Amino acid sequence: MPHKKLKLEGFNNLTKTLSFNIYDIVYANNTEDINKYIEYIDEVYNAERLTQILTDVADIIGANILNIARQDYDPQGASVTILISEEPVASEKLSNEEEPGPLPDSVVAHLDKSHLTVHTYPEAHTANGISTFRVDIDVSTCGRVSPLKALNYLIHSFDSDIVITDYRVRGFTRDINGKKHYIDHEINSIQNFIAEDTKELYQMIDVNVYQENLFHTKMILKEFELDNYLFGSLKVDYSEQELETITQRLRREMAEVFHGKNLDEDVELGVMPRI
């Protein structure tokens, strides 16, 4: 049975915020490859590509762009600001389309009283050869615009090994009878809004606080090809023993990021992707 549409008194004052961290993890076995990886990140995630992605996001959530300002920084980084007004909401279709490409360094977009922000954080350490690339995204909207509509598109705009997502509805709005409403749509998990073929790719766990309209989902990729995680090299460049060591380092890094804590060397790596 379709959800009955609320008849509101004035503007919808509910604030809906979708926040998530996306992690991409690679192995770069020397300082030269690490530097090339950081250069690659800076080249791929620039203000121009970021602007295009944010334009697509605005279209997906049903918003009209009023103004765009963007800037690339030296030695690395970028920022974009987009002013947006509300328009009719886009299609309900869940899609895994990832064109025209990934999201770059830093974004701020305003949707009336709402905003979109994207920031990137490349990180590397020569001790174990592991390099990580983190993307922080916040989509906060007021009124009828739903940030959940952009969830699938943003996940597939990156090489998303791990996705940690929070969704919260704040405040209240009133109907024509004066009754307060603290949420205006049905939801019991962020997974409700993730496309089925995306769910097949990830292991997922939820931590939800329903009485507070607070929803949390963590995702980790089930399987991957090791060649895709060797930056500047291939599997044929290593011995079987070296490949096993690299595999364990990648597994441990992903497990620690997914669980949000450092693990002892002898700890069994629970929820992990298979290589």
C-alpha cells in the first residue's frame, strides 16, 4: 500500500542528512610508486570532474543549479561551491551508473538551507606499502528533496572498497492540523535504498537507532582481483610468498578500517573480502 502523502502547513522543515566515508585501498611498494599514486589521485579528482559529478548529483536528487564556483590548489586539492534551488524530485529508479567518473577533492554545494560537501584524503605509509584514499561526503537537504536518491550513484563513482554510511532525519514539520511529524517517509535501514546488484557485491551490517531516526550501515567489498590493488606493479612481479604477504596486509588494512580499530597480529580477520 503506497505511503499516504502528508499535507503540510507551509514549508517542510525536516532536515535529512546522508553522510558517508568511502575508502579505496592499494599497495604501492616503494616511495616512487607512493608519490605516483598521490599524483594520480590529484589528477583524477580535480575540480572540473568534481563539478560534473556534483551537477549529476543535483539532477538525481531533484535540484536546480544556480551558480558554480571552483578552484584547484597547488600542490594538490580542489574546491567547488554550487548554489542550488529545489525543483521536482527526480526518478525513483535505483541505478548503479558510474559515468562520467569519480569524485575529486573538495566540494560545498548549497540547496536553499541545505548543502552537499565532498572532501578527499589520500594517505600512505612506507612501512607496509599500504596507501589509502578516503572520501567524506555529506548531503544535507530540507523539504521534499531526498539525499538518499544519490546514494547508489556516489558509491559507484569511486573505487569503493569500504563504505560507512549514516542517515539522520532532524527536527520536525507540521501538518495542516498542527500535528508535528519527525519523519515524512518510511525507512528501517539505509539498505532499503541500495540497489540489489550493489548489495550482492558487499557484506553489510547495520546499527540503527529507530527512535532517534538515526541509521548506520557499514559495507565491505566481498571479492576483488589482487592485480587491481597493486599500484605500479602486477602479480607477476612478485613471488608467491610476497603475494601472500601483500594479501594479508591488504586484508588487515580493510578489516581495521571496517571495524574502526587496530587489530592484534594474532586476531582472526572476521568480516573480510576474499581475494
